[in-house]
Amino acid sequence: MELNKGLIMRSTGSWYEVRSESGKVFAGRLKGKFKLKGPKTSNPIAVGDHVMYAVEDAANETVVIEEILPRTNYIIRKSVHKTAQGQLMAANVDQAIFVMTLKSPKTSLGFLDRFLVTAEAFRIPVQIVFNKMDLLSEEEQDQVFEYAGLYQELGYGILFTSIPANQGVEEFKAIFQNKVSLLAGHSGVGKSSLMNLVAPGLQIKTKEISDFAQKGVHTTTYSTMWEMNPGTYLIDSPGINEMGVFEMEKAELAHYFPEMRALLGDCKFNNCLHLSEPACAVRKAVEEGDIATSRYLSYLSIFDNEDNRR
């Protein structure tokens, strides 16, 4: 049976959209007895995965996925329904673009930090997009600029956008050129609307914010990879309202906070967890204002496996 190489463009749970190297699209399913390597996940294949497949039914354009090729990286979160398992959001990405809003709906810094820690585990660069800037008062805008300054100092890209004001749209379009990017964020922060501005031909579905709950209504049920132009791919993930950190040892956690990573050699004990140990360089930096209190609180929250919506 001849095997061909393909790219997973869409996942619907049990069936996958597989694109061949020549650009032909097939409906694919996993081989019956499939042995998986790597993390225990609720979805064995992620959008962005490279696979080997065999044509099952040429007339109906269906294939059987025989092998998942090694990943360069992936972004994973704790499964909402099965806490012992992870949910793969995307594989083989060059960067992640995290869209957040100060209100309508509000994205907490704790939620952002959980996403950043997950990306840091594979050294995946993150661009943080503060959307809906037109909804903010002057005081609220100052708050956003303060947050932006904090994360920019840590090495993350920052962008401010507003669709009604046409703010940052061209810059948004530019940040994912010639890359494979994962677009993520809460439901309702405007991911699909931003995508429709820069790629109107895709006609990605959007929904209004629910006034009742001030939470976004899910518009993307399954992750989908879109080819914006040759060499530029965007993975649109379902709106996420929980971001449980998965597959991370507590002793490793500080390595995924860049400002803490820089100080790890300065703690008195090389196995310091930065909780209450004497002569801890990280806690000293927090006390002296060199590490933001919000970031340290996020560290403690993830360390203690607390509510992943904060």
C-alpha cells in the first residue's frame, strides 16, 4: 500500500481534513490499531501535524492515516473534561498570536500567563494582541499600556487593534506573513473578526457577544488551518475559556517565566521552588519590584494547580 505525506488542515474529532503535497484535500481517519507516542491526549492528531496516509477510497476521496510524523513543537492544554489528559491545540507552529481584551469580555493576566507558560515550554514566540481598544476609556487604555509594557519587557511582541477605528489592522496582517501561526484567546475577543479583515475571502463565522454572561459565544467548533497565501498559514482555534497547564513538573515551572529563568542561578538552593525558601532570588526580585506581583501570583496559582480561568 503506497503511503503519501499530508498535512492536517482541520480536525472534527474523528475525521480529519488531510491535504496532500499536491494540494488535494481528503477526508481522513485514524488507522484502527494506532499506537500513539507522546502525551496522553483526548485528540491524538492536531491541526498542523504532518502525517503519512494511504488512499482508502479514491472515488469518495477518503484516506487512512497510518503515521504521525515527529513534531517540532505543539501547544497543549489540560482537557476540560478529562483532567488526566491533554488537548492538543496545534502542532508545528512558528508562533502563537494571543488576542485579549480588557473588557467585553475581560481577559485576566493569569489566563494570559498560563498560555505564555505553555508556549514557553517549547520556546514558541508569542505576539500579544490587545483588541477592542475603541471600547476603553482613557484610564482603561492606560491600564492596557501598563500591561503591554510589562510583557514587552519580557520579550513578547505587542500590538493594539480596533476594528471600528481600523487600528493596527495592517500590522496584524503583517505579523503572520510567511509563518505558521496559532491564533488563540477567549471566545468573543474578536479573533474571527480580525481574520476576516485581513483575509475576507475566508468568510470566517462570527457571533455577537452574549450580553447576559459577557462571555463570548463559541464560533469555532474545531481547529482549522487556513492558507492565507503560499507559506502563510493561520490556525484558528476554538475560543478557550479554560487554560489548564498540562505536562509540567513543578520544579520546571520557573524556567517558563523568562524573568525568573534569568535568576535561577542566584537562589541559595539549586532546587529552590521560590515559595518560602531562604535567600530566594526570585522572591527578592518580587519584593524589590523587579518581577511583577501579578506574574508571581500566576506562578503560585499554576504551581498550586488552582482555577485555570483566572
